[in-house]
Amino acid sequence: MLAITTLTPTAAVEEAAPTTLSAERQGNLVSKVVQSDGEVVSTLVDAASGESILPDPALAGTRPAADSASGGAVLGQWAKSETHFEQLAANSARTAAELDGGSARSGGSGAEEAVGGAASADPLGAAAAWAPAGIKGTDVSNWQTSLNWSSLWNQGSRYAYVKSSEGDSITNRLFTQQYAGADAVGMYRGGYHFAIPTRGSSGATQADYFINNGGGWSADGRTLPGLLDMEDNPYPSLYGNHCYNFSQAEMVSWIRDFSNRYKARTGRLPAIYTNYYWWQDCTGNSSAFNDHPMHIAAYGTAAPRVPSAWSTYDFWQYTDAGFAEQIDANVYRGTAAQLRDLVTNRYYKPLGGRAPAGTPAPAPTQVQPAGYSVKGAIGRQYQALGGSSVFGTPIANERGGLVGGGVLQGFSKKHTFYWTASTGAWPVNFNGAIGRKFAAHRWENGFGYPASREVVGLAGGGAYQVFHNGGAVNKMLWSSATGTHVVKENSGIGGVWKRGGHERGYGYPATDEVRGLVNGGSYQVFRNGGDTYKILWSPASGTHPIKENSAIGREWTAAGEERGYGYPTTGEYRSGTEIRQRFSKNFTVHYSTVTKRTWVTR
């Protein structure tokens, strides 16, 4: 599970000023996501000095020491060039310098200049300018302490695998912020686990460690299935030969143990990353896992060889010198719709493999009642999403003439499909709380037309559905604890909620957005477990959160909220042993983590 805590100050309201979107303190280091001049950068800094921490290439391939930002193995460790980790460190230095200078520009020349004007000398690494057909993506790790996510998005990256864990004792201290950085620019994102199979550390043990450190999966429409990295042993002095001294049967059993535990806890199978020769040597070319998506590693070739159990790959890591940043580059072989299916469907069928056990059979075609037909865009979506077994049979033909040129058709199980040229065809379930709120607010005349189906299985058992009304994007969310409320995703409040991690960050909305506060302000309340956040906006102060049940939040409430100290101009942030928050009437509220005392200065 991903949790994001805002500990550092949000910058002043000038658009050019760097803004900290999220931050996480770990000992004497702070990993954070910063937005500067519209660019989103994840970075690691020293908590005391604020200076960027850079990886040490000399530690490449070594086991990391406690609190070290360097060391540990990465996807394709077996094939990385001698200059690969030097390149990552140089690129991190360049990005950190640009951020310190008040900008985080995308582009290609800087990364090459940082290592003396030349790209990676890796004979296996293809030129960054070449990419095979497919949807681009990347994978990142603790070696990228400063990384410009906007640059990667602008170059076409649409997903990212972030190293979460290794073995049963190593984690990536940058995982939370790299994961949030990818999410902030709109990428799909997921975690990967570098397996260290040993007889003392079972597959189930490492699956638990992976999930407990961010590698799980949820049906939120944004999370890739966890990726299990099976490749050559990077520490032969510790674990023996390149197969970890396991027999082929033992290795297959270890992978099965990992997969079974991952599926038991997340509901779906992990993807597998490997290379052709390791899979052949260490599993005997096993066909036991071809219901798992295949992520093949093969550099310097026009077409990769995949293990014979798969007819093709889902992902291909084709170089460690891709993009302007000279980092790992991957392609997804399928279409955008198939990539979306991989993200959302626990029964995803690998492009070159078989469907997982338990995949539901296609719904049988139903005979329509006399006089009614299902056709066009509504008909295609109706059938694709389950047909009459899910929605029932039509109770009328399509009816047009709705606001904005919309069309609707009702079905017997209290679902109605709506279609517009801009949103496509999607159902609203009037059996549920989201459908009832949609109806109570004048159907499509209120929040607009559905732009997704209802998505269930969110954190805490929640659900959501997106509606568009002109340019407004309204996300209606439900949880048993908060009921049903709408987040206006392209408002200032909605933007802060999204950057904070959606329902996993500030939580679910407990109110709709409330307007009419002093000086034209507005607010919305969110709850995440026992924490209550009020996100406030005003024309003068911008948008910032108050944690209402913290010591600072209680002081602000007791003083009269925005009529007392004013609107927040930062989130809570740490200064030495204090937590502080600033407000628009020039008040700063302080809380000592040592004495537990709260006081106010002006």
C-alpha cells in the first residue's frame, strides 16, 4: 500500500516557485516529489542541509549498507554496462542541479554532457534514439536519486516499474516518491522485486516482504501487477552460482511459492522478468508460468528470444540507455486497450501465454425482447462489459436528444448506458450509492456523463466513477466510512488531493466541495482511517491541507479556522525537532516533537 505524507512546505503561490507535492523522511534523509516550472521531479535530499544526495557508482552491484542511497541490484543487473551506474549518477546530478536552479527542464543534451558528451559505451545497449514498436515505459531504482518524470512523459513513457525490494532485507528508500512521481504525471506504475532465492528465504517470505514494502496490486485503474525479477545471482560470494545453487526443480518450486502467496494476497498473478538463458539454465525452460505476463530482457537485438512457453512477450527491456536520460527503456507489445486490461483485469491473458485459472467464461449472447435492440457504441460496450448477465436486457431502445447530444438506453438490472462523442459509452449502476447520487443531482445535467464504469476494490473496499461535464472532471467516490462524495479533479482542491496520492493519501472525501468561505474561499474534507484532512483554497493563498486532528490542526480550529489565523499557505513541514505550518494572516503554528507543546508566532 502506498502512503504519502506531506512533511515539507508547499512553495509560495508564484507558479515558478518549486512546490513540494509530497515528502517522506527516513532518518537523516528526505525523499520528495517537487514540481518546478510545471515539471515533476523526485529527489533525495539531506534533511539538515537540503542538499541533494547522489548515488556512488563505485558501489554498483554491492549489498547496500544501512541508510545508504547506493548499492543493490536492479532489473538487468547481469547485463548492465560498466558505465551504466556512472551515467545514472551523472544524470541525477544534472537533474538535481536544474532543480536547485529553479527549473527542471526536459531534453536530451544535458544527460550526455554530464558524462563528457558521450552516451553509454555499452556494446549491448542500443542507441537511445532507436526503440522497437510498442508503448514506451521505464524502470527505476534507488540509483536514480533525482529523476524528472515530466521529461520521461514528454518522451513517451506511459508506465514505470519502481524497485520496491530485494530478497527479504533490502528496500528502495526512494520507492514512495518515485511511485508518486510517476503517478503525478499520469503514468501507470507498479513495484518490482529483485528475487534472492535461498533455502533460508522462501518465495512466500519474499512475496510478503515485497507486498509489505509497496509491491502489492489494487484495482484502482493505475497499478501494474507486481513484477518478479528472476535473473543471475548478483552476489556470487554470498549465494553461489548464477542459479543461487538451486536445482531447476527447486527454482520452479521457489517461483511457484512466490506466485501463490502473491496471488493469495492481491488476487492476481505477478509478471515475471527474466532473460532467455537464465530461464533455460535455472528452470529447465519451465512452462509452468505462462499464465504470468512475460517481461523479457534482451539488449542489442531487433527481436528478443523468449522462453518457449510464451509465444511472445508482454514487455521487452531492450536497452539500459534509453530516453534522453540514458536509463532503462521498455516497450509493451500490445495496444493501449490491452495495456489498460493488464492494469485493471486480474484475469489478464498474457499476449503470448494462457489465461489464468478461474478466468470467467464469456457471457452467452442473449436473445433481445421483441421490439428492442442494442446497437452501435452502446451495444459494443454492453457486450464487452458482460452483456445481459451483468446489466440485464434492454427495457427500451436508445433515446437521444439529451444535453450535449447524449444518448441513453436502460436495462432491466437497473443499469443505464450513456453515450456522448467525447466520453464514449459507459453504464451507471442505479442499484448502488454512486448511481443514486448521480440521480439525485439531476443525472447528466448535474455532474455530467460517465467517462468510466464504476471501479470497485479500492483501498478499504471503496469504489469510484468518473463523470465529465464540459471541461469539468468529477470523480465520485464511495466508502463505507464516508459515504458518496465528489472530487472535482481539475479544481485546485482536486489537484492537491490527486498529487497527495488520491484515496491512499488524504483519503476519501467526507464532504463535497464547499464554497462561500471568507474572501471567496472553499474547502473539502477527506478522511483516511483516523486522520481527517481539510483541503482549503482561496484566491490569495492557493490550495493547502490542514490535518484537523493534529496538534496544529486543533490549534487552528480553536482559533477560528480561516477567520482566525487565516488560510494555510503551506502544508505541515518539519524544521529541526518542530513541525510547523504557516497561515495567511502571518501566523505560524509550531509543534515540538520533543516537548509535545504547541505555540504560535507572528
